[in-house]
Amino acid sequence: MHLKTQQVSVSNLEVGMYVSRLDVPWVKTPFPIQGFYITKQDEISLLGQYCNHVYIDTILSKVEGPLVKQRWTPSTSDNKLDPKTQKLINEKARMKSRVEHYEVSTPIKKELRTAEKIYTNVTSTIASAISQIDNGEPIQLNTVEKSVRKMVDSVIRNPDALVWMCRVRQENSQLFENSIRAAVWGLVFARHLGLSRKDLNDVGAALILSSIGKSKLPRELHIGELDDNEQLEFQKHIEYTIEELEYMGTINGQIKFIISNYCERNNGSGYPRQIIGNRIPFLARVSGISDYYEQLINPRPGIEAMTPVEAVANLYHNRGVLFQRELIESFIQAIGIYPTGSLVELSDHSVALVLEQKENARLRPKVALVRNHYGIELDKSNVLDLSESPKDDNGIPLEVLHSLPSSAVDVDNDMLTDKLFGFKWFGMAS
């Protein structure tokens, strides 16, 4: 899997890179408009006279671009590992066999009405569960499992609907909201892998219930970067979650197994038992990637969020390290580089929200413009299907320039959804 283009500062350019776009019009420079290879240092110096940054084609380039910043650097250094451990890390991922081939059966406009009710219901259910724990009462697990089954049904019908809800409900006002969104990513991933409904239910329930133990931690452990001692304290959330589940007594054994292992990592740098590679249960590996991705794009307060493209690049860089290669590649195929609901800047510098992705055109999604290329907010959303090569004012086909953080543009999600789909959220739907 390759990211087609990557923005690179002129100061970071290298001989061998293929320049596909500039940050200024081609006609104002002496460079060929169709793009070119950098063959000597003088060309980089000349680019610096005209540009601050350029866009390199990572497929055509003969060298790799600068690596996207990486968080949570693995503590295990590969060059210090014994041969047996290294062999375990490098094992090909053992995957569960595909048992289903799920087709989208409901248009997103129709499924969104159901998805909003499901998302509201699961949020209320988990809030009640955590309140019960605080009061020393057992959780009504059947209510949680019922909510998860409804999430599974929605993701099977059309995964984009609940993914859109992850966009419009990302305030992070409650600790458990990360877990709900991680569950959505996990369900989309498991659906893509063709796992059974039971496996989807177990992945969703495990990721949602993982928030239980986190709610028992001191508030300061949920803010900013943690030092080594704080990290050890934070890791107790798994122990606390399992304690609560065992107190209930009727928890599905596989759900408990996933929760016990989803924070393990392929190279043994995870916790609580530093398991390596295929020794980590398969559904725990699926859940671990989904949770990790959520933490990158919606991190704890005090940590800068990555854009979806940066998060994908981070995952891709960690293939064969934190996570097995085959699973990372499958996850990226499942969610796409530009997930539904993510903000992107187009090649004419307009800003849009991704509405839908096509499996055969992941880099050219259907988008809704929210600001034009002059930076003016649009009263009426203009929907463009980039796979059909719509053109800008100069007759050049539009494409995604790069993704943006969710905070880059102040979008009224309720108003936007009303414009696009004809109804509003939060009890306002007709």
C-alpha cells in the first residue's frame, strides 16, 4: 500500500524524488508542468526560490519521503532480540478464515437515521454501566450486548453510517467515547475480513467494555503524555476491567480474552504480558489495531491529533513492528486513507468532508464541499464524486491534496447533516 502523494518541505527534498505538484502555479516557474524527477542538488535550490513545499509522488519516487512522526515508539529494539524472538515477530499473521462476504444493502442517507439512534443508545448504555460501577452495582451486561448487536447490524448494512457518527460525535467529553469509536473501527475492520457476526459482536463488545477499567483510573492519567510510572499505573485498566466483568459472572469468555490481550503488540512491547506475534489471539490483534488508530486521531487531551492520513502512515510504518504486516494492510483497506466524515483539502484548495468511499477508488471518494477555494463557507453543500474526475475552474481534474485535522475547520455538524441528508441529530429528526 502506498500513499500516492506526500507534502514535503523543500528543505527535506532529496535527489530521486518525483515532484508531482507545487504550492504555486506551474506557469510561474521554469519547471515542466507534468512533473519531474529531481536529478541534482541545483534543482532543489531552484525549487527553494519558488516554493515552500512541494508534493512528491511516493510511487514514482526512487527514494522514500520523510517518515511521518511516530508516537509510542516500541520499547523493544529489534537489533537486541534473540533469533527465536525475532522469528516470532516476523511470522506471517495467522488469520481467521473468511466466512461471510458482506455487501452494502442500505444507502447511507437511510442508514444514518438508524445509526444516530444506535450511537445515542450505546452512549447512554455505557454511561449507565459506568454509573452502576461507581455505585458498586453489577452492570446489566445484556443491555450492553443488545446495543452492540445493533451496531453490528448497522455496520453490516452500511459501514459508512456509524463511521460518520464517529465524526459528528467526537467531543471527547466522556472517557468512554474513545472506546465506542474504537468499537466502530473494529467492526468495520472485522466486516472487511469477512468474520462471523459472533466475532463482530465480540470485538465490538470487548472494545466498548474496555472503557470500564479506564473509568476507574485517576483523572490525571487521562491527560497528556505519561511518564514511565504513570504508564504502569495506566496499564492497570485491563486488570480493573476484568475484575468488573468477573464480578458480573456471566461474561462471554472470548470477550474477556480479547480485553486481556488487545494491548499486546507484535514485537512484545505491549502489556500486560508482553506476548509476541501470533501468540496474541487473533481478535485481540484486530481490536488492538482499531484502538491504536482511534488513539492517534482522537488522542487524550494535551496530545496533538493526527490526521487520518498521518495515522495511516504511522500504522504502515509500524507494520511488522507493533502490528503484523498483513493485518495492517487489511485494516487500511477496510477504513481507507480518507475515512467517511474526515476533512480534506482538494487540489484547488477548497475544503470538503468525505461522504462515501468506493472500494475501487479509495483515493477518490465522494465529498461535500464546506468551503470554496477562496475560503468562504458555502451555504449549500456541493457534492462531488472525485472518481468521476470533476474539474476545477482551470479545467484540471480535482483530487484530494491532503487530509486535515478535524479541528482545522469549524463545521456545524448538525447543520451540515441537515443540508446533506435532510434531517438533524440529537432528537431533532422527524
